[in-house]
Amino acid sequence: MTDFFKAILFLNYGLLLSIIFLGAAKYRILNKKEKQYFHCIAFLFFIELLNLALPYIFSLNDTSFLYPLYIAGEFFLVTALFIRKLDLPKYCLGITALLAIAFMISNYVFKLPFNNDIVKVISNIIIICLSGFTLIREIKGASAQNRFLLVDACIFFYYSVSVFIFIIQHQIANLSENDYYIILSVNNILSSILYCSFLYTFIKLKK
């Protein structure tokens, strides 16, 4: 199971790298709202790159300090994407930005004893709600033609199932190593599906 986990993990790295190159090539033909998709995937790529580079280049084996940055950055960028697509008031962007900044300050400056996993679940639930509302509006045809409908659907699917898996994982005591890698592999497969939706959408994009 460990080998399977590593295979899916490196597949995701390859997909992310492909999306970055393809997204950068198509960046000029994206409208203002669509560019936010590239910003989200670029941030994920940046975090994954740091996770890979720090242990090998700087011999820094513990990269857990990146987790709060990942939570805050992902929360702000993805919620900002759907806030713009839903045409919500601009102060909603300010609220999500303040929440993300406050979370990072509490972790890195004041070092408050936050349970980052709980914050992660809450942020994902907010993303699920926003992406769900966006999908409902798009399916009903209340918005203009959306070239990223498949990506929106995969984002909703990914975060919904991930939250469920995350909750189940923390309810099961004494997970064996094999069970642990099975859960991680399932989550990585969900990531692969999401990345493939990005890749397919960028390939299909035309002016």
C-alpha cells in the first residue's frame, strides 16, 4: 500500500506541474474571474514544492509549520474564487481575508494552541457551501456560460468527500499503518480527479 500511495502522490506532482505550464500558457485568454483558478492551483503547487524542497535542499525534515499557511491560503483563494463568481459584496472578500490573516497571526506570532485540523474542516465546509451555491446557480442557467463548470463540480466533490474522510479518520482510534495509507491514497485519488479536471479544462480553452 505504501508503494501505491507513493505512485499516486508522484502522479499528482506530475499533474500539478502540467497544469502550471498549461495554465501559464493559457493565462492571457482567461477572464478576470477565471484567472483565480490558476492562482489557486499555483498556490497548491508552491506549497507542494516547498514540502519537497525543504527536506532535500535544506535538510528540514519537519515541514509542519507550512500547514497553517496552506490552510489559510487555500481558504482565502478558493473562497475568493466563488465569492467573485457569485457576485457577492466585496466586504465578503475582506471577511475571508481577515479570517485567513488572523489564523496565520495566531499561529505564527502568538502561537495560540489552535487545533489546525478543526480549522481545516471548518474552512472546507465553507468552501463546500460556496461551491455548492455556485453549482446550483450554474446548473439553473442563472449565470453566463461557464468554461470551468467541470472544475467547479470537481472542487465541490473533492472537498465534500475529503471532509467526510477526514472526520472518519479522526473517529477511528488506533489506525494501522496500512489503513492510514489507504485513507491517504483515497484522498490523493480525489486530488488526481480534481487536477485532471483542471488539465482537461485548460486543454479545451480557446479564445
